[in-house]
Amino acid sequence: MKKRKLSQCNGPGLGNGGTAHQAASLSAVAENDNAPLLDADKRFDPDVNLLWDKSYVIKYHTQLPPGIPVHPTRESAAYAAALLDSSELWRRERGAAIVSKLLDLQDTNPANKTCGIWSWYYEEPLPQMAPPDWNWADFVGVQLMHILLANAPEELPDGLYARIQNALRFAAGSIRHRDVPLSYTNIAIMGTYVMVMAGHELDDPNLLAYGRDKLRKFVAFTREFGGFPEYNSPNYTTIAVSELSRMMRDFPLEDERALVREVLDRAWSEIALHWHAPSRQWAGPHSRSYSTMLTPEQLSFIQHGLGNRASVAGTANAGSLPPLSPDLQGLQLRCPDHLIHYFQDEKPRSHLVVSLSPGKPAIEGHTHMAPEFTLSSVERGTFWNQFRVVSAYAPGKSPEVPTAFAMRFLHDGYDFSALNILTRQHDACVLAAACLAHDGGDKHPLLDIIQNATISAEDWRLRLEFTDPIDAEALARLKLDSNRVWRIPFGKGATLSLRWLRLAFGDCNPPRLEISGNFAQPDSSGHQRLTINVDLVFYKGDRRDFHFNPTFMTAIAYGLSIHDKTSGVAPDLAAISVSQTEDYLDLNWPAYGMKLSSPLYPQKEADIISWTTDQKR
């Protein structure tokens, strides 16, 4: 295949609109698109030939503590690809040195289960990870394919082009052997890209046949499902958009691109339907989200797709959005024209209900939109740190500083995946109850399963997390008295009302209230977010074992509503009835036809999932 010169098409994508969109697209985005590359230049370590950075906050897959200096392989691969798009000799030489180092770090021993992948960090080889992350065959493989497509063999040091080809064969072998389910949205997409392009570029009909078959199956799956199982994810839907856009750019055959085009439109639809223009936030519920608020980089990504047709930044913040990362600057990001009005609607009034699971009855997600706020929930989820089962957003002190609310349950300061939450929502009212899976995960739903229904802890707490609240003093005045009803100013013109229906966690004492606040490190736009944590502390003391046996009762339930001046009469939280049978907690809010039943005692994770569906039959 003819090699592309990607440096000639760097910058905002043209999509199907051509140069007019490119010329006007970044009125709300910083002009210096070389800034991320210049920043990465400062973090290059010539002694190792990799970037250095801080280790991820995520506490699974790695045994290294968060925030320490490390040399990450994924970010180094993306940096190398950007360097090799450059025409500057020193950059190209550095890029080639990084690639050579990365190829040395790939596991190429066919006898190993990890053959074809990389570790996260140079400092933590694959045998030391807990466990290794097979996704790195996809993440690094995409960047190596970018380099292969953008450079002819003679443009790289002797033998490097062939080494890259060999590395892609190993990565493709890992991807094919793993064969991720179609429900693993972003990795299914990335792996399909690597396989199809490896088939074309390496002239391997077996890889090509696998990749094309995976593409057809993925499109059919999303068509039947009605969306992505990793639903409404600010992190993963944007990855889906970028990787599908990469397919549109690189796939050589029109029949391949036609299939991609359908899924790409669906991904942009998911963003648009959940966009709350008054708060400039991506409303929930979120299945995979690393932060409650959108980052400046995510806002910039969406802005590039909108061009000059709508703004997600606000006038005062227009010039502060960061440029796209170097590996995205050559992609043609463009939101379809028929979706633009969702990003322009400053006075939305709607209630979106989306099916989020196969079969009938399906688990549903609810997103209520109003000019003063948006409130969302999903009928079943967990307190894993990437879930936002119940969340809300509102315009804040200024258009550039929205406010948000989310709820977490923490085990020793980290989100506890084994605690499930069941919900029902009608308009801006939510009923919710938690139930415990004795075979669930601790920090991750799958990677650190609780053994023998027993876990040690020195701290258990339920956290209400308010980001950039408009009235921090009102939060500081909250009390947990016998009334157990809180009314909290939320955003400019709304009130969040919450009634605690039950608060019990095993043999712990009734919770006590702790309220704290902290300012985060400034983000890339310079904003320093304030977070107020309203914690209901069930246990804080010496480390001891907690046995999730058949008598360990979990009864954490609440009713919640958000109300503004235009909503009419405020919902009556006192009308919620609570009853308790031998094994279940039953909630009823008759004014809105909402009923919810939740197991009081630990269950198998699979039984909780079945229970959620069976209630709706």
C-alpha cells in the first residue's frame, strides 16, 4: 500500500465537509497544536529512550503505587509515532530510538501467555504485573501500525521497518488468541483495526479474514444491541470515535469503511443525546468514566468534532482548551450535522430512556434533562470507580465552572466494586438501594475477587461527592439527625433533596458524618477544582476481617430528587414507604409508580443481576 505522509494532514479533521470545516473548526481551541509534543519533549529520558511520567491512579494491573515516576510504554509509543510524523531529523531519530526500545520490551516468546504484549511501565516487567494487561497489544499495536503506514522502509534505520512488522505479527497473534467479546467495545474496535490493517500491510490473508469477520460481527452486534455495552463512556466512547475515525482514514476498501461509518454515527449519537449544554457536561449514567467531570482534553476532543458549529467551552473559556494529543491530530473528527442541535440546546427538557442490556426486559438507563440540571441513573450497577450509577450536573458559579454530584462507597479509601446499587427513576426522582455481592471484586469487578466471602478493612464509608459546589457552606452545615432529610442547593437554581431510608452495613455502628474539602491540582486549563466530600462513616478503626456471611445485613437506601423553580410542586420524599421482609428491603414511591426491592444479605453477583431483571417481569 502507498505510504501516507501524515504530517501533511495533521490538525483538525475535515470529515465529510472538506477544508471549510478545517479552516473554521478551532475557534474555541488553543491554536498551538504542537504544545503536547513540546511537553512530551521535556519528559523524554535519553538514558532509557522512553518518556517518563507519573504512574496511573488506577490500582489494578500494577503493583506500583500511584503517582511515582515511571516510563510508560503506551504513551511512549504515541510520542514515537508523532515524532516520526515530523520532518525534523532529530525528532525522527528520537522516534526511531523509542520504537527500537519498545520492540525490545515486547514479549515475543511463543511459550508465554503474554506473548505479543507489553507491560505498562519499563519499571514493572510483565511477570511483576498483577495481572498483565492484554489490552496493550491493541494500544501499542495501533501506534506501531500508524508508524508503518506513515513511513517507507528506507525512511527508518536499517532493519527497523521489518522489526515493526514482526512486532505487529506478535501483537496480532495475541489479539486473535484472546478474541475479546464484542461487548468489550473499545478493545474490540482497536483490535479489529490492528487485525484488518495487519492483514493488508503484512499481506496475511488469515489476519485479514479474521479482522474483516470481526468488523462485520461488531457492526451486527451494535445494531442488534442498539449501542455499546460499555455505554455512554466519556473515556471509551471517545476512544471508539477516534479509532473508528482511524479506520475511516486507513481502511483501503469501501465495504470496510461503509460498515465503520454506521458505528461511528452511533458513537457520536451517544455523545449528543447525553450532552447537557447548560452545564457543558456529558450527562450520565456512565459505565466507564475515570472522573465525574469532563477533562479539558475531553472537551477539546468534542470541540474538534463540532468545529465552529457549536461550542462546548463557553466564550470566556474558548481559548483555554488544549490541543489534541499528537496521535489524534491527523484524524478526521467530525460530528454528523444532524446531531449538532443537541450541543446548542441551552434549555433542554427531555427524559431519555436507553436499554443497556440484551434481552427483555432490559436494564435501562435514565437521563433527565432540564435547563437548571441533569439527573441520571442506571437500574443496576456497582460502586466500581469507573461506574457513575447515579450522578447529576448543573450550571455553576460561571459557565466555565459547572457543578456535579456523584455517590461512592469506599473500602479503605478506594471504590468498592462488590457493592451493587439498584435504582428506579421517574423524571427527576430516584429510588436507590445497595446490595452486597460476596463473590464480587474489591477494587475491580474481575481482577481481585473477594475470597471466602471475607475481606479486611480499617475504613468503610458512603461518600456524597460534590464537585465545585455553588454553596459549600450549606454542605458544611449538614447533619445526620433523626429526620434524615437533606435539602442542598445544587447549581444556580435547583435544590437536591435526599431522604435516607435505611443506613446499615453489617455489624458496623450507625454511620457518623464527616465532611471534608480539598482542591485538586490545576488541570491543563488552569482550573483548580474544589471537591466537598460528605461521608457517612460506617467503620473507621483497627484493621479487622469482615465476613460477608448470610447474616451480614446491608441496608443502604435513599430517595433523591432535584427540583427547580419551574418544576412545580417539589416531590414529597416523605411519601416513600419502606418495609422489610425476612430477606428483602422493599421501597415504594406511589406518586411516581416506583417500586424497588433489594436483597438484604450477601448474594452471588450473578444472582443480583438476575434479580434486577426478574423484578421487571
